[in-house]
Amino acid sequence: MHASLSLLALGAIVFPAILAAPSHDAHRHLHNLHKRDTFSDKGIESGTNDQSAEGNIWLGDDGDYVVEYSLSPDIEDDKVGLVVWDKNAGGPYTGMGIAGRHPEIALEMSKNSDNKSVSVSFKYGTSAAWGGVYSNTPPTTDPEFPGGHLADTWQETTWSSTGRVDTSTETNTGGHAISGKGPHCGTSMTECVFKCKDPNAKYCGKIVDGVADYELHKCNEGNTKTGEGTTDGGCLAGDPNTEGKPVKWTVVLGP
């Protein structure tokens, strides 16, 4: 997915994206999930939070791909926001930033209540991304993290038979941990993860004259984990047409 980063114009930081989805528990607990509190001071609008397949991403476990998001028991914040967005909203790869737009999913989860997990569904072919919003996550308007992106660690993918899921630390090299596991492999802070080439950089994501300032690490395992040392790759997403629907992923936010 990172091969398309250079499409953001005028020096905006360009980053990749991945996705996730909630389960039946999401419907049970949705009325308890606060949609706004965690996001209001981060420059993130309220989520659409559809509960049926009206778009490409919705709450529930009846999609082609389903991601169950949960919180690490070691997380410090009592409440963590989950944001999931369609990267193609408004046109091919114009939706990498989330400032000034309503993400498809924006919900708050709490480690001290029943709202520890939520399932999200995706349609085949959807390019999506997701990540956690913590108390110390910089706002999307922070000039130190330009581009209007979620200034924390996130994951991204295009949900298809050839799609790859990756973890991106480019938006904030000091961001929180996130890990994802699918039917074939996983991606986390230590596998299939994009990192800045400069170990001292606060962020990266630029491609200048064909040379990127980031690359994929620890992602070389047959056909399931590919792209190591490049700007495109990750863990194989899975295929609902041959492996059964839905293809299930689990994502853990934190610590």
C-alpha cells in the first residue's frame, strides 16, 4: 500500500493504511460506547458507525472480512478510541488523512467495562486503515506531525485475495503498540512493519526522486509475508472466496 504514498501533494506526509471490524458484541455494547469524548480534542470528527452494509465499512461480523479489535490488558489509559477509515473515500488514496472528515468508525473502548472489544466488517476490495487514539496521541492539527493523519501507529490494507496488511510507524515513531493476526500470518511492531530509515526521525513517509525515507521490516516468509526492504508489502490478508467468508482478523491495541 505504501507505493501510493507519494500521491499526497505539496510535501504532505504520505502514509499507508489498513483496516478492522467489530462483532455481535459490538451491537450489544454500541449504546455504551462513547463516540465523541476521546476524539474531540484530537481533531477527529464523530464516526459514521453504520451497523449495516450501507458502505464499505460497518459495525458487525457479517462482512467479507471481519476484524475484532480489543485492548491490551497492559494498556495504561482507561479509555482508548478506535478509529477505522476508508482510504479511498473521496477518490483513490485521497482518504489517508482523517482531519476534517467523519471516519467510518470512531468509538471509545474501556478496559474497565464490557466495551473491551468491537468487531468491524469490510467489503471485498476496500482499502482501509485503523489505529488507536490515546490520551497522549497528538491531534491531527499538530504542526509537528503534518498531513492531517492519525499521529499514532496504525495498520492498513486493501481487503482482497492479494491484499497485504501492514503496521505503519511512519506517522509517529513514538506511537503506541498495535498487533494484528490473520489466517496466514501477523503484523505488529516487530513484523511486517514500516519504519523510518532515520532512527532519530519523529515521522517520515516521503518519496523524493523515487527514493523513500521508510521501508518494510521483518516481512519475508514465502508468499504470506512479502516486501521486506521495500515500500509495498505486508502479511497476506486472505481470500473469502476460497477460504470461506468471513476472513477473520484480530487486532490488539496497546500497550
